Amino acid sequence: MSVSPAGLRTCGREGCGATFTARRSDARYCSDSCRNAANRARSRSDPIRSDRITTPVQVVAIRTPVPPLAWEPASERRRPWKVNEPCPGCGGPLYTSGRGTIRVCLACRHRVTPPGVSAPYQRGGQAVRQVKSQRERDLEALELVQQKGVMLHQLDELAADDRLDPGSRPVVEWFAAEVRAAKAGDRLTELAGLLPDAGIRRRHWWQGEPAAIEAPDDDVDQGDDPDDDGDDEDPGAWPAPVSKAALPDFTAELAVRSWQFLPHGTGLCGLIHMRPHGWDVQPSECINRAEHLIAGGAVCGSCFDALNRPMR
Amino acid sequence: MGIPPVPLERVLDRVDYIWGPERAPHHLLFGMSGSGKTTLIQSLLGVCPEDRVLILDPKPAADAIWDGPAGEPHRWGKPVTAIVPMFGYEGEGGGGPQGMWYRLTGGPDRLDTARRFAAALAIVAAEGHVVLILDDVREICRQLRLAERVDSVMNLGRSASVCAVLSATETSYVSGRSQGGMVWVGHTAGLPAARAGAELLGWRGREQQDTCAALAPHQWIFSEDQPGHSGPCIVTG
């Protein structure tokens, strides 16, 4: 904006340049439209109106010292260290380094297979040092408890028999105590094998002396005994779960379902569903984890449940 | 959050110091696809030049990132389809700096892949003494249904000298995630994933989640709690 000597003023909007007669002392634009246009242009491009700043302001930043973030944990370089394993060649100490997966004999000057690596095969097993999951441990414990329950039930029935020879009663009690204390199924199998040889006797009414109870002989058909009243079953007969031969046989059920059983020993279910869900599609092999033993191998929980629900 | 940036080389020095059966046997890497998990695994393998290493790569197709450079095709382990007992000590030699690195590859037949991986994990469980790399542990646990076998191997740890690296794109279905003595959280997408990453680091709160969400690809937060630690750090290239 400029002011002429005659009282005329020049419009302050950039690009206008028109002269006008001011009605007010502070008028700077020739019209309202020029004032509005100038205000819009100023607000977009110059948010701080330079014409109102009279004195420059010096801004001084106040800097506070910020300590650098420290990350200095112990990080010494690892050196080879001695392990408590002898060298199979010279008997000297073995050393390892890094993550401890190798062994080196400094005397023999060569790498040595760690004893832990070769141990499973030297013992003749394939996976001697097998760490089981909690679920596997739970399932084994449940199976053991079930086997114990069946065996103890039959031992209790035997002990409650009035005709049991007095000399055999402590033997039955010893067996019951051993079954209760057993920590694994293998021990129960041992006890089952020992029972027929334990000499447990039952006194019959016609016997002057107690008769020895023989182990059951599956191959001999003893026929019907006219004196057999049916309540003197052989106490040497043990419950089925401890006998591997007594594993459930689902051959007929597998045939009805068109399932094939190809146990492969990898810990997975060995069933192949030849017609999955009854459809004529590609056979589907079950790869769930094996949980139940059946005759010939192991199957998963869902397949085992299905086999126990016979199809009609 | 005041998390110090630390160069990767410096962090690897610390890893070399604490990574072992007697201290912190296992790593857990968490990040989305493309976050740089495999690249970080290769960096971690740099501190295992003399160790017996088994890499389980379950992908149906070969991943070129594991291919070595021309003239050194087995730099990141010799690709094999089966692991034999006492591998590395007897039988066919492997790859890596000392010929002790093997990479068990998956295939399009998932049932066959599951069997081969189960057999390999059984050998690892029996023998121990191996650095086990589970590249995409979720695939191994859920798709191949080997969660319990992975659990068993992870439980060995100190007793059988098994050191593991588990990489995962999500934390569900991942066995052994609670045993990661060293945790690496990387680039993720979405707030739930950032929250999962923060939880792996033992963090709780919006600011911590935002810190995880802001991580760029190939950028990691490293955390461990061994004696003498200095808290988490942001790993820079």
C-alpha cells in the first residue's frame, strides 16, 4: 500500500494496484474482495505476519546432558574347556568349545565322538536316552494304574477265598504288595510270569492235602469237569492287560471299515483309511501320534476310539 | 522407551558368551515373514563354526536363502533328506566350516516330511550334542504334528548338550517357546503380533507394544536374563 499526497491510496493487494479514496485512516485495500483475497493469501503462505514482528527474538535452546544408554554385559570370548569325559583312545581329558557339541583330545590331536553320541548304540538300543513329554508320562502312569487295579482286584478275590491253603495266603499278600509297589509295567509282567510258579494252592473238599495250582495251559483242552462247580478258577490266570498277547485285535473291524494297518514304528498311528469318510478318494494315512497298543502295533486316540465303536 | 541401539557384532559377542547348555541353551526368534529370521539364524551360526549343526527346513520347496555362494554351495549346511545315527562323526560329511552342518529339507509330501523329521528328532533326542535349528517351528509343530517331539528335544537342553534356535511367525502352537533363554523380536504386522512380541520379552503396556510394532525388517530387540545382563537392546545392522 502507498499513500499519495492528494489523499488517494493504492490498494495493498499484490497484483491490484488500483487507487482509491480512503474512508478510514487505516484503510489499505480498494474493496472488500481485495481485503479478503489478501488475507487468504497471507494465512496460507505466511502464518506469522511479518508486519507485526517489531523486534527479532533470539531463542536459545537449553541443553541438558543426556547420558548415552549403556549396554555392556560380560562378553568374554569363549575358550575351549575341559569336560569330564575320558578320551576313548588314550584315556586323557577331552576338551570342547563353542556350544559343547564336539570333543577334542589334545593328546591324540583329533576330534573324538562324544561318548554321549555313541552310547545309545553301544547299549544296543535305538533311543535309550529318550526324554518323554508330560503327556507321555501321564499316559504311561494311567496305563500302569489300570493294570495294577485289575491285578489287585483278582488278588483280593483270591485272598478272600476260604479254601485258600493257609500257606499260600502270605504268598498272595506278597504278590499284592509287589503289585502296589511296582513302578513300571515291566515289573507287573514279571510278577504275572512268576505267579504260576509261586505254588499257591487251594484246598478242595475231596482233597486230604492241598493241591498245587498249575499254570494255565492254553494248548490243552481239559474238558468239562463234573465236579467243577465253576468257582474254583485257576488263580494263576492273570488279567489280560499285562499280557502282550492279549492286546485287542481289531482285524474284523479294520476289514469292515476298509482300513489298512501298516505300523511303521515312528511313533505315529499306523492306520490307512482306504476310503476316507466312505468316499472313493485317495487313501488317507493317519499321522496322529500313536497312543494305544493293539495287536500288531499302535494307533492314535481317535482311531482307537473309532475301532471300539463297531460298525453295523 | 530407552532401549540402547547396539551393533549386531556386539550382541553376537554376548550370545557367544552365554549360549550353551550350561547357561542359555535356546534362542526364540519371533517375526513375520520377511523380517529377517533366516538371516539372523545365519548370523547366529557364525558363532558355531566347529559345532555339529542340524537345520530343519520344513518348507515344501527349497528356500534359496539357504543356498551358499557359487563355489561354496554347502556354506549353510549340506542339504540331506535323512539323518543317520552319529551324523557328522560317521558317514557322509556335511557342510559348514568344519563339515559338521546338515540341513534336513522338507518336501511336497508332508507325510513323508513328517516321518523324516520325526526320525531326525528321535536321533537328536538319543544322541544330543547338536545345535538344532528349527526354521519355522510352527510349521514343524502344527502342520507336521511334531510338537511333542520338539518338546522332548527342548527338554534335553543341558543334560544332552542340545542347543536350539526356534524361529516362528506366531507364538501359538510353538513348543518350547517358554524355554527361550534368549529372545529376539523383530518386524511384525498388526497390534496382536506386536503384543505377542512384547509378551515374549516380558513386557506389558502400550508403550512397549508400540516399540515392538515400530521395528523395521531386519531390526531386532534382543533380550536375555543371564547373570550380568544389561537388559534388552535394539540390534542394529
